[in-house]
Amino acid sequence: MSCATPVDSARLTDYWLALVPEAEEHAVEEHLFSCGECAARLGEVAAIAAGIRRLAQEGSLRMVVSEAFVRRATEEGLQVRQYALPAGGSVECTVTASDDLLIARLAADLQGAKRVDLCICDGAGAEQVRLADIPVHSGAGGVLYQESITYAKAAPSNRMIARLVAVEEGAAERLLGEYTFNHTRTLPGPGAFPEPPLAES
């Protein structure tokens, strides 16, 4: 890199997302106007953000979403398949070719939880993926989890277990709820397991 004082990647991302404090924004802009190298890196940040946004809109990311996200998707005419589970509950579920988004409503008492992780486990309960420190509101009564619709449409019939855990001081974990999804494949073909992408937390 030929730039003597490059803007670090985190600051470029904050700048693109309009999160840089106003007092620092001018200095970042001045540098970008005078440095083609850092301006090119900002272009890369913008391209990555656009790609993540496209994946999210397509329902291809595993991520926690808001009620507003689901409502907007419905208003835009997307087919949203939803399953609501109480803590300790299970559900028979599937997806069809016409589904655009797959949402699980995981009910849980979040009171007092400073950090909540969502663990995705196989049918035997072995953790496969963890979404750490997910965004939660203590009074919300649960979490809205978007499973990758691309993954779900390609998956064979299987069982998936999700767990919400509160991470306490010293890394101790407290189970907030466990949820079992018994997925039946209804689309043609045997199904496979593509690796679903995760949203950045």
C-alpha cells in the first residue's frame, strides 16, 4: 500500500454507514478525495455492503431480523413462511418453491439477559453454528430468526434444533429456550446441504 496514512477498514465501513462522528467525517472525506487508493478501498466496502444487502433481501442469509423487516417484506409482496414456537416447542415445517423468506418466531423470556447467542444444532443437538451477541430487546418476548431460504429449499428432510442462550459473566451460559424443527422436504429432488451464509453481527 503506497498510502502513508491509510484509513483502516473499520473506519471506512463506519464512514459508508454514516456512523463516523461529524467532527471526524470531514477529515475522512478530505483524505478520500486526495487518496485514490483509499477511495478504491471505500468502493470495495460499498460493493460488499451491496452484496450483503442483496443476500438479505433474497432471504439467503441466516440472521436475526425485526418485525419491521418482516412487515416490509410482506408489504413488498414477498411470500413469507413463518413458524412460531414456544420455548421447548417443536414444529413440523417445510418450504415451497414460491416461498421467499423463512422466519422462525422463537418465544423466550429475555429479561435480564445482557448477551444472547443463537445456536443452530443438528438433530442430535450438536452445535453447528453460533450467532453470537444477537440484537435483542428484553421486552420483546422472543427473537425472529431468518433461516436461509436457499439452504432450506436445498435441504433434505431433517431435524434442526435451535437454542437461545444467555451468556453470563465468566462465559457461563443459561438456556433461554430450545426449539426443534422437523423439516420435511416437499420440493423435487433428494436435497443436499449447501453452506448457508451468516449475516455479520
